[in-house]
Amino acid sequence: MSVQIWTYLFIFLSFGLYIVIALWSKAGSTHDFYVAGGDVKPVVNGMATAADWMSAASFISMAGLISFLGRDGTYYLMGWTGGYVLLALLLAPYLRKFGKFTVPAFIGDRYYSQSARLAAVFCAIVVSFVYVCGQMQGAGIVFSRFLEVDITTGVIIGMAIVFFYAVLGGMKGITYTQVAQYCVLIFAYMVPAIFISLMMTGNPIPQLGFGSELTPEYGGGYLLDRLDGLSETLGFGTYTTGQKSTQDVFFITAALMFGTAGLPHVIIRFFTVPSVRAARISAGYALVFIAVLYTTAPAIAAFSKTNLMNTVNNAEYSAMPGWFTTWERTGLITFNDKNNDGRIQYVGDAATNELTVNRDIMVLANPEIAQLPNWVVALVAAGALAAALSTAAGLLLVISTSISHDLMKRSLAPHITEKQELNYARAAIFLAVLVAGYFGIYPPGFVAEVVAFAFGLAAASFFPAIVLGIFYSRMNRQGAVAGMLSGFTFTAAYIIYFKFISPELSTAEHWWFGISPEGIGTMGTLVNLVVALAVCRFTPAPPQEVQEIVHNIRLPGEHV
Amino acid sequence: MSNTHALSYWKANLRIVGTLLCIWFFISFGCGILLADYLDNFRIGGFKLGFWMAQQGSIYGFVVLIFVYIRQMDKLDRQYKLDQEQHAKAEAERAQEPRS
């Protein structure tokens, strides 16, 4: 069977599965719709959190990014996993005890302020929206490359599926489809990795394989030593040593960690479990499920980089295998024979380099490069779609609950019935899907930039406000609001300046303390903390009943 | 539960979280970034140690940290009789009740 038939088969089967699950888990109440009834098992929630968290970017782009960054790629790996330690130790159990539906609800109640609630609604919607556009775009790209339908059709199919189960089932439908999506995506990610690891090193475990010796066909010797040697010879710098400045790597890692812990679509997953203890356990499971992919990604990065350099460097253009021309057609690989010798020079020096490779190739084309069977190649498409759709659904739910619960029920229209609230929630998802779909079809050029934005802003606004709200009972409304505003403004200004106003100045010598815009969220977090603590000292303590709330969320179990 | 009892529970909780976060900082920012170049002088198999900590070891460490936290908190909850089995039961009953 051809790759395309396999792809249709896998996509058809997986989408059918999601629809069946959606029909089976219809939401009857707002409690079902917002927190899946609040009785999700920790393992199930852990798996759903993992799928919620791992987006099209984790699945498609991350291994490729690492293969170009070498050791510095660690800021994605540690940043996007280390944040779960913060989430498990500092946020999840306490927010579960607090027991509301949304992050703005916590901010609004804890800081006894309608404007803090609305500010949080605004941040949650902006952050989630930026993120969801990227997912829709990812889904469109996968459809167009693997099924050769145009991007518009691809995005519309994706929208229809997400719309169906998110509107019908809310958090309940999303939770159980995310479990199925996790299984699909992790299977699709691991199978090619295991095949390649076996082929290149004889070790079936990719995590060990990339520290093993190459098989004789590949020339023997440790894989990483070979990779270092090849990279140095071609002028790319040593793979296993850092190329960026230490402080920049440090700050980017921290910004991604704080951002991870502050992202609303991840936090709300912990409202769905029955107890504080279950929230702790499910954070543990979530990280286990995430770590499976995140420890495999650097292995794929090393395998595919070695493979690519071995295959293309100084090879004859006319003798390139089939995948090379296929991906050349999509524009993800471009070859420009500068010295007209008919051979490919793939080197670090921009003046003589003749090959540009899009980083997404490392996962998407990896099975073809390694000449794996057709069904393995097709699997990648189903996995990438599972990753994109599961994250999109979680984000759409944040947008919908922020509007129906925090904006309508808690602010503008407190007298609506539960049924009306549910209708608002469904209408909000419907609108959000349409707008996200529009941006998926006509992607604004700034999507890639704004994802860095989403993390930086979540880090600089939500993370400190929530942590202070739990760990510092004296923290008051004035402090928290001032902190969030200054952290948000500082981070947004720095990113906008270097990404949009003067991108030509975005080099290490112009950055403050050598911190790139990706890492500035860490500074934003500190600004937020300092401002919040300073303002809090000079303003009155929060009312007694709010301090009671804080003391209550610190204790697990039932005693008021 | 009395206030002093609650306060000492909270202090014990902070001690656990504080200790684990120090280890968290050490394995990620310490071994994976600040000390990585030094650790690269050592090897395990084909990996340089600093590189391995940055791309593998730290992640395994994070997983272990969360499970240690779960265990420690379970112990603490039992010690302070804050077991949540009862809590979960009460919550389940509440979920059964018709909501208005």
C-alpha cells in the first residue's frame, strides 16, 4: 500500500475514534463542561494533561530545533518539563483545594477584585488564542503535505472535528479524547524512533541508543562523537557543547519553566480530579507521560542530524533519494548549486552552503530518510494531528470558560441560569473555533514569534500572582494587580521592541544582560515579584475572609 | 483543627517543598547549564556527562522529584490526620446531589 492510502486509513480511524468518544461523553451540566464532573482518575488526567500540553510544536518542530541547537536545545527540554515540578509543588494541589473552575476565578476571588478578574480573563484569552492559531496552522500543514489537499480544506476538517467534541462534551469530551490522542501521538512518535535507533546502533531504546556505538554499516564509534566530528568539520560547531551564552540559556530555560507553570490550559486540568492528593499524583503521571516524548526527542535530533549530514554532504545532487525531491517540492529543502559542481555542499559557512533544511523535516521526513516502511511514514501524520487537535481543544476550552463563566456569570450577567451559561460556553467555543480556523488558513506572519510571547507573558503575569496568592497570605489586591501589570508590560514591551519594532537590533550586544526576547519572561517574573511585594508593604492587608481562604487552601481535606 | 496544628503542618510542607526545589534547581540549572561544561569532562558511555544531564538526566530527575514529593506529602498528611479518603468521599456525595 502506498503512503497516502496508509495515511488516509490512520487519519480516518483516529478521527472515528475521537468522534465515538465524543458521543459517549456528552456534558450535561456546567460542572461536566468545565471540569469533567470533577472525578477524573489521576492516571487518566495525567495522560490527558500530557496530550493537552504536547502541541504540534512539540511533536513536529522540537526534535528539529534541538538538532540545530545541539546542547543548547536543552532549554526546550528542561524548560517544558521542569515547569511541571513547579506546577506540582507550588500550584496544582492548592488550586485544586480552592476548587473553582478557572484561573481568572482564583485571581478574582483571592484578590477580591473584579478588575483583577477581568485582567486575568484578558491574559488567559490572549495567551490561549495566540497558541491555538499555531495549532490550527500545524494541522493545516500536516493535511496539505501528507494528503495533498490544500491547507484550507485541511484546516476546515480539523476545525470540524475539534468543534464536534469540544462543543458537545466540553471538558468531559476533551479529557477522554485527549487520552486517545495521547496514545496515538506517543505511538506515532516512538515507532520511527525505535526503528531508527535499532538501525543505526542496534539498541531498541532511543534514549540509550544515541549514547551507543554506531553499527559497522554506519562506520562504528560512538554516535555523538561522530556527530561532533561531522559538525566540526562542516563548520557547524560542536554538537554536544553549548554555542549560546550561558546566561541566555539560563534565562530562556527559566522563562519556559515559569510559563509552563502559568499556562491556564494546563492548570485547569488539575481542577478535574477528585482531591488534593489526586492532583499531586496526576501531576506526577503527567510528567512521566510527557517525559517519554521529551527524552526521545533529543535522540531523534541526534540520529536525524547524523543521518542527514551523512546522506547529503558532498553527495551528487542527481543521485539524491526520492524523499529529497518530494520535500524539495514542498519548499522545506532548497538546494542552490553555488559552485556548479553538481554536488551538495552542506556547511556552516553561509557563503558556500548550498542546502537549506527546514527544521520540521527532522521529524516529518525522518522515517523516509531512514527508509522505514510506508505505514510508519503514514503514522507520523496521524500523530502530528493528534498533538495539534488535543492542544487546540484544551485552549479553546480556556477561552470558552473565561467568557461564559468569568466574564458572563461572574461579571456581566450574574443572574443567568446554568443552562444559559452552558449555552454561552458552547457559543464561545464555536466563535473561537471559527476565528482560530481563519488564522490557520491565513496565518499571520507573527505566529512563531508570538508563541515565545505566550510563555513570556504567562510567566510574567499569572505565575507570580498565583504563587504569591498561595504562599503569602498578606499579599493584597493592590500588590498583585500592580505586579501583574508591570510584569506583563515590561515583558511585552521588550519582546515587541526586539521582535517587531527593531528586529535588526535583536543581537546579544543590544540585549539587556545578553538576554534574548525568548528569555525575558524570567526578568518579567522578577519585576512582577518585586513590584508586588513593594506595593503590598505600603497598602492595607487583605480582608480577614480572604486570609481565611488562603489558610484553607493550604490544608488538604475537608475542614473549614 | 487548631491554628497551631495547621501552622506546623504548613511549615513542614514548606520544608519539603523548599528542599525539593533546591534539588530541582541543582539538577536543572546547576548540572544542565551552569556546571555542564565542567561535567563534560566525565563520560557515561557515549555521553558527555554535562550533555547527558542537559538532555536526559534532568528530566528523569524531575519525574523522581514529583514522586518523592507525593510520598512525603502522603506521610505528612497521615501524620497530621489530613487523609483525604474521607474528603474524597464527601466530595463524591456532593457531586451526587442535584445541583441548582
